Amino acid sequence: MANFTAADVKKLRELTGAGMMDCKKALDESEGDVGKAVELLRVKGQKGVAKRESRTAENGAVVSLIADDATSGVLVELKCETDFVAKGEKFQAVAQAIAEHVFSTAPADLAALLASEIEAGKTVKEYVDEANASLGEKIVLDRYARFAGAYVASYLHRTSPDLPPQVGVLVELEQADATTAKDVAQHIAAFSPTYLTREDVPEDVVEAERRIAEATAREEGKPEAALARIVDGRVNGFYKESVLLDQPFAKDNKKTVQKVLTEAGVTLKGFARFRVGA
């Protein structure tokens, strides 16, 4: 183990702008020589990584990967600062590599994913930092979804023809039905539900909606006797906007999504929807 102190790490960070772990590794490799560590970081392209941390990453791509037998799948969002980088082959290759890693390793959560090795001796966090340095922009990996069930499908949507997919949806059904899965995934992409069922909505959220509905009705001068009915109606309106199974179906708004699923004889177990930067 190289002989260096926390002060050496701090000095190296100030000199290069690189991240703490990168500085420690460079000091290890240079046997505690700060000057050599600076050179190592410059060669590896780490200079400026930490200085980009305060920037905003609102562009990027959503990538999906589905098993050949459709029993599992992943959805990964990787963000960057500009659409110029998002269009690039290198950025998209990084996103694809991370999706493949998530697919093959099934990490328990984001922390586990970032700490896992995507290459020999290199964690996903370090892999993203390398992309950060080589692409010259802040690169962010802060969410992914993975389902493993009876039937998993995805849908990716391009908001612009010259950009990679910006919206992605992953759905998990109890029964295999490619057509219904695609229809529902496209609906989710378009209507952005927050919850699957009414039971999934936290009680405090429902109570807040009721308070707002009642206060609004009183402000509008609605009669006291009608308040309960009005509040119930507005809360039901909230459910129709936020709960997937209550939403009017995109292809036939006379039916709810639940009715479409029921008619198809399938049960939707879960979904994930990512829109880059949102």
C-alpha cells in the first residue's frame, strides 16, 4: 500500500479536479508521488470530472434489453449534458454496455449496481466516470428498472428522429401477450401514469388531493351540501390522471386500461417509465 495521506488526496483533487477514488488510485499507482499522480490522471483523462459535478444533465438516452424468451428485461436511463453527446456512438455504447451489465447481474439497487464490476477491476461508477472524462460532459446513471416474470416487454420512443430514444417503458405481465403488452407500453409512454393501482397511491397523497379539492370547491363558492360529492368527483379525476388502470385507454378512450387488460385476459404486474431528464 502506497504511503500517502488524506491531505495528499485533497491536494491532488485541487490540482486536477478528479474524483476522490480516482485520486486515491493514482496515488497508489504513483507510490504516493503527487506529481506522478497528476500525470497519471491526465493520461487517463480524469482531469475535470469533479468540476463537472455541478452541471445539469438533461439529455441522454433510454436503453432496453429483453431476454430472448421474454421472461426478463431491463430499462436503463443514462444522462448527459447535450444532445450532441447523446447522439454520439460512444455515449450510446456506454449506455448499452450498462444495460447489458444490469441484465446479466441483476443488481439489488442503484448502489449495488454502481459498486459492481462491469469490467475486471473496474466498477460501474468508475466506468461512468471514465465516460465523463473522455466525453467532456457530466454523465449520470441514477435509475434503472429490471423485471423478471412470466412476460416482459419494452417500448422505446424517439422524441426527435436524430436523437436516441428519450422515453422508455418496461412492462411485466403475468401472461404472454405481445400485442397487449405493446399497446399498454405505448399508452404508458404517452400518458405517464404514476401508479399502477389505486391501492398503490400513498394515503397522504390521497388526503392532500381531498384537501385541495375541498378548499378549491369552497373557494369557488360551491354549496356545503354538495361538497362531499364534488370532492369525491375530483379525487376520482385525480385517479384517472395518475393511476394507470383507471386511465382511459389511448386507442379507445371509452375503455379504461383495466378493461383492455381484462378483455385480453392478462394481468399487468408492474411497469416502469423513464423520460430522459424528467
